[in-house]
Amino acid sequence: MTRIVNLGVLASGSGSNLQSLIDNIEKGALPAAIRVLVSNNPSAFALERAKKHGIPTAVIEHGGFARREDYDRRIVDALNDRGVELVVLAGFMRVLSAYFLRSFPMRVMNIHPALLPSFPGTHGQKKAFDYGVKFSGCTVHFVDEGVDTGPIIIQAVVPVCDTDTEETLSRRILKEEHRIYPEAIKLYAEGKLLVEGRKVRILDHPLPEDSPRHNPPVTDF
Ligand code: GAR
């Protein structure tokens, strides 16, 4: 039987990914409960979204801490106080310390707006757009000590069109983010994610279509 997973969501900005988790939980599609929303940014709109849905919030600003670990300790305490099992980074624009990751081993997920390992770090959408790739997308992965280097759980691919701007591409990617993040957390809740070194095996999951996609479409040679 699927259990309810206690989540702690960390967000620095708008929080549209947080919203997609809230919506999926509220409609019964995602067996999880958000125990706390933590932000390093007091003006993050994510805080408003959480409050509107009765989710406890904590603003922990990063200024004034001598070491990254001292700051992370505060967040870890806030998460543990609320009984959080899985930490969900939803546009949290800070790198986590080894201390943090030791506190939640393979229990921190992140969403990145590009097809990792391409275009890690900030502004993944812009980097892919400027590079001229024909496909980009988004990636949910477990967090390790590198920047966007942890084991990949699920990816979605979107085409890049000639008429795109960075903004239209970002919107197309974000729409997929809102689909794959709840899916990844659901798989975790169902106990279907098996981490084997760099690889995440997904138990009892249908195989994807194996038909290749082309952009632009190619002649049927
Ligand atoms: C999302 O596009 C997410 O992939 C990205 O920040 C945005 C947050 O949007 N994260 C990163 O770039 C992390 N390196 P949201 O606040 O509307 O969820």
C-alpha cells in the first residue's frame, strides 16, 4: 500500500513547482503531505502560495552565517522538527552542504530546467537556447555533492522551435516540470525508486516508447 510521504519543500522564487505539488496532493493524485515550506528569500511568492493552503512556512535568510554548514544546520533542524522525510528543492537557488546531504541521504530531490548532464547550474533554459540545441527539457534527480550531478530519476524532452524565444522555451519546459516532479515523488512514495550507483532503476514501470524523435522531422528514408 502506498504511504503518505512527509515533504519539506525549499523554494527561493515564484513557487510554480510548489503549486503543482499542492494541486496534485489536494486532488489525491500524489500521496504526500507538505510539512513545511522553507525559503531563503522573504519576498518569495512561494511563501504566499504555501500560506494560502495552510502549509507552515519558515524564512531562513542566508546572510550572517559564517559557514554554509551553519546555515544548512538551521534548515535541517526546521525540517526535522516537522518530521520531514523527503526534501524537495523547487527553485531553491543555493548549493547544499555535505552536512545537509548527510542528514538526508538520497532523500533530497531537485528539478532542473534542462536535460542533464547538459547545461547544469543557473539559467539552464537560456544556456540551452543560446547553444542552439534542437531539444531541451527538464530533469528530476537526487541531489549529491556536485552541482546538478546526482542520479537522474525522470526527464522530459521538449523541442526547441525556430520561432522560440528564451521565454517561450522556458514556458514549455516549465509545463513539463509540473508533470514530472509530482510523478517522481509519487514513484518515491510507492517505493519504486532503486538507486544503484549513478542509476535510478524504476520498479514496475511501463517502458517508454522507443520511437526516436527528430527536430526538424526527417524524411522517411
Ligand atoms: C524552475 O524552472 C526550476 O527548474 C528552476 O527554477 C525554476 C523555479 O520555478 N531551478 C533551477 O534552475 C535550479 N538550478 P518555480 O519557482 O516557479 O517553481
